[in-house]
Amino acid sequence: MNWKKGLVLLGAVIALITVVFLIKFFSTTQLSNTSVSGWYLGNQIWSGNIIVTGDVQIFGNLTVLPGTTVKFSVGDDRRWGDEVPADGFNDNDPTRLLSYSTTHSSLFVLRQFVATGESSQPILFTSAAEKPQLADWEAIIFMGDGSIVEHSIVEYTRNGLNPAGAQPNSVIKNSISRHALWGAISSANSNIRIINNQLSDAGHEGIDLKYDGNQEVSGNVIDDCHTGIASMAGSQMIKNNTITNCGDGVFLSPESRAISVGNTFIPAPEGSPRVWRYGTYTIPIFGYP
């Protein structure tokens, strides 16, 4: 009889934990003028001034209200991260190593990321450093279809806005992403729509693409990047973008099935010494690092 009672008790405990988990998962917490770091279960609404002191993982939706400023400390109090494998391009890049990712923060949203500012009240994601530099923080990674980024500014990252997974109903539009050591919008792992943004000062690409999902990339103004738009594979419609002062305009690899129409490219001056720098490591505007 004792073991039967034990099983009943265990079942009751599991049921209680499940109920608590579900309540928390579907709950919404509002945060304003505070610091964040670590794991968060459920939906979040951010406003005011938010300071990110370490990697943040939100297992739910994140809504960021107009006028909010999110500053990322140059550090990671969680000391968590992953190393990016060498790929023949960034082998010598110190920011692909575990030593970088464990000392720099990122924001990960499992479900929808909704950062819809207003033209008069944009949302700002930036470095908390007094003198910001490239790659002061890692990226904003989000996975939920239906995500919206509008009238937002993202700056001083390694990898800018970084959507992941199938997101045909998500969009990044009318926003600014700048001062990125790698990509301003790194969407190789997603088919998110990218429309009417201003992207600049990126050491790899203004936009990188790879996902097979008939992705729309249109009306963007891209300036001062190693490459304006790079499609490494997949299917995209790349149209009516303006690319200036870059080493390359629209790059289509042999594996890409992208269609490129109506784009304007004015290259950087021949022989330009322009480089993107992290410590002693540099990425030149022409050729490879």
C-alpha cells in the first residue's frame, strides 16, 4: 500500500508542477527601468530603460514598447555561450570563439519578438559602454512567426538582428541596424521579410540570406558594408534596394536561387583602405580577412 500511496503523491506533485509551469508559461510580466539577465518563463513587456547584464533567454513572447531603450553591458554575468565553427572566412576572427560569447551578452526570444516603435519614439538597442565599439554585444535572436521589428535602432553588435526558423509572417521594416562587426541583419536561418530599412557599417553584410522560403528583401538602403546583400543559398526576391559605398553589391552564390531585380549599386572607391576592427583583427572592404 505504501508504494501505491507514493505513486499517488508523486502523480499529484507532477500535476501541480505542470499546472504551475503552464500558468507561468502563458503569463505576462511587465518590466520597466530595471536590469535583466538569465532565463525567463512566460511573456515579457519591456518599457523605460532596460539594462542587459548577461545573456537573456525568454521562453515566451517579448514586446518592447515605443520609446524604450535597451542597453547591453559589455560583459556577461552568466558566462554562457557557444563557439561559431570556422568556415574558411572567419577562421581568425576572435569573436567566433567561446571566449567571446561567454563574455558578451545576447537576447534570445523563443516565440514572437515585437519591437514596434514609432517614428517619434523609436526603440533603441545599444551598448551601455561610454565609448561604444563594434561587437560590444552579440545579437537579438528570435524564433516566433509573426514577429515585428519596426522603427527600431540596433547598434554596436556582432551580429545585429538574427531571426531563426520559418517566419513567413514576420517582418523587419522601417528600422536601422548599424555598427555591426558581422551582419546588420543576419537572416540566413529565416525567411523573414526585410523591407525599407537603413543598414550601415557592417563588416560582413548588410543582409545575409540562405533560407529556402521565397523571402522578400526590398526597398532597403545599405551603405558602408563589406557586401550589401549576400544570398548563399535558398530562394529570395531581392528588389529595389540601394547599395552604396560597399565592397560588393548583391552577391549570389552558385547555390542561390535568388532573383535580383531593380537594385542600385555604387561601389566603394577602388583601393579603399576601409576596415572593420575588433582588437587587432580587421576585415577589409575588399577581399577576405
